[in-house]
Amino acid sequence: MNTALKPVLLLLLASVSASALADDAKPVTEQLVDTLTQLAGGPHPKFRANHAKGIVAEGVFTPAASAAEITKASIFTSSNPVTVRYSDATGVPNIPDADGNAFPKGIAIRFNLPDQSLADLVCISVNGFPSATPEDFLGLLNAVAASGKETTKPSTIEKYLGSHPAALKFVTTPKLPPESFATQAFFGVNAFKFTNAKGETHYGRYRIEPVTGQKFLSPEAAKAADANYLMNELPARLKSGAYSYKISVQIAEADDTLNDATVSWPDSRRVVELGTLQIKAIKADGASYERQVMFSPLNLVDGIEPSDDPILLARPSAYAVSFGRRLQ
Ligand code: HEM
């Protein structure tokens, strides 16, 4: 080796390993936000690192009598005003609503309680997740990021999907664009522990289903859809009246997996209605509201606790990294 080059090479290697070390030394949740940002062509200042494009509405939740059987939580045993943010997936702020990458859609529901406390439900439009742990999810996102630049086959993502069946199932799930956010069902995916007034406990997963049923665009309509068709449809719909969903919880049986969001439970599991979510209007100051708030699946009230699902437990710190950055 040309000895004159050696110090330069050593310096380069040192800086490469120092930056690799710095990345590894970051918490996995921060690395997840970094990769989500990279995949979205960001950073996009002021926008969420995931579910960047959204619209905010407001309404009311009214409990069903059956809710008390499952939980004493005030959000499901009393009627309260709610703020709801719908979103497209990815950190791309102007992603076309019918784009396959805008799947899954998101819903974040904030229950605004009389004592100024709050609780959130943060759900997606598919009943499952590609990865069981944050480390695995980072592996998937990094494989997607690596594959953009590759010319050899199989690509990193093809290899990754070949050895991760849950991720393969997720990415090959049909990405049907809904007619409207009002015709889309949403799922909690992660399990929570619910306690009722008698101290009885159940594990369950949320379901949010439109009372008039799900409706999707035909493939032709999806191709022709305006880039903002969902964001434009909602205000138009609400001018002619409110719409509603049933919120319920699918109850786990003794052997069901509680800590793995890639495993959905059989449809035969009991589903208990918690109540009705009625959406009444677009929130007037929605654009500034969405910038100022962070929804979190661990904003909970007494009667609901997290399961030990590592994806669920990682979400608040990933969201906080994104929130901290978009506030700057
Ligand atoms: C480790 C796994 C996950 C990571 C790293 C992740 C990451 C993120 C990030 C960074 C944000 C933006 C937060 C903000 O700036 O306020 C976000 C938002 C969101 N995530 Fe996740 N997420 C994960 C899992 C999930 C799961 C399992 C669900 C649903 C079951 C979900 C649903 C949503 C929704 C609906 C939003 C938008 C919330 C809003 O409107 O503010 N995420 N996610």
C-alpha cells in the first residue's frame, strides 16, 4: 500500500466506524425515526416522521352498556368529546391518498375528559403488524432503504421477506384505498389489559368499525383518484351530517399471544362493544392542532394497562423523538 494513503484510509475507517458506532449507540426507537425519515425523503420540517399527511375532526364517544363488563375506564363508561386525526402512512407530507405506500391509514382518537385529563387510541387500517419487535421492524425498514440503491437480485428486501413471513404477509396484504375515512375499519393491533369495577381482567385488542360497513374504491377509481381525495371528501361528507363507528374490543382466550402484534387472533374470539364514536365536524384549527399534539397509545386512564408487547412499549419513545424534531 502507498504509505502516504495509509493515514487517510485509517482516518476514513475511523470516521466510518465512529459514525456506525454513534448509530448503534442510538436507542432503536431513534434509529427507527431516522430510517422512517430517510425513507420519506426527509426531514420534512414540522411534519410527523410517519403518518405525516392527515386531517383532524371532532365528535363524541357514547358508551355501550356492555363496556362496563370489560373496563371501569372513564373513557368507556362516560360520554366525552373526542378529537380524531386521520392519516396516510409514511412521512411523506403530500403522498397521494390512493398510493399503495399510503397504506395503512391511521386513526388517532383523543378522549377529552372533564378533569382536563386525556386518553388516546392510535390504530391502523389493518389487523396486524409486520414485526414483533422494534429491532425486527428496524431490520425491515433498513432492508427497504438498502434496496432502493441495489441492482443485484435477490435484493436485500427480497432476502429479508424470504426469512420473515410476518413481514411478507403484511407487505402483500391488499392495499385497498377506502372510499372515505368514514368507510374504513381500524384495528388496535397491540393488546391491552382491561380491568372492570369488580377487579376482573381481560386482555383485548381494539376494533373501530364504520356502522354503515366498509367501502373501498374499485381499482379503476383508485387509479383515477385525486391525490387528496380522502382529505377533500371528509369536509364535504360532514356538511351533510355526522357518521359513526362502533368501538369494540376483541377478547383474548387463555392461549392467545398477547405480546406479538404479527399474530392476529381467530375471528371466533368474543368481541365486546365499548360504544359509539360519532364524528360531527372538521376541527376548525386542525392544522395548528395537529402540529402541537402527540398522540400516544400509552396515554391511558385507570382500567386500561399496556400488555408487554415490545412494539407497543416502543411506540411512545419513537413518537416522542418525532414530536421533538417536528417542534423545532
Ligand atoms: C415500533 C413500531 C412503530 C414505530 C417505530 C412507529 C413510528 C411512528 C412515528 C414516528 C409516528 C409519528 C409520531 C408523531 O410525530 O406524533 C407515528 C404515528 C402513528 N403511528 Fe406509529 N409506529 C409504530 C407502530 C405503530 C402501530 C403498531 C400502530 C397502530 C396499531 C401505529 C399507528 C400510528 C398512527 C395512527 C400514527 C399517527 C398518529 C397521529 O395522527 O398523530 N404505529 N408512528
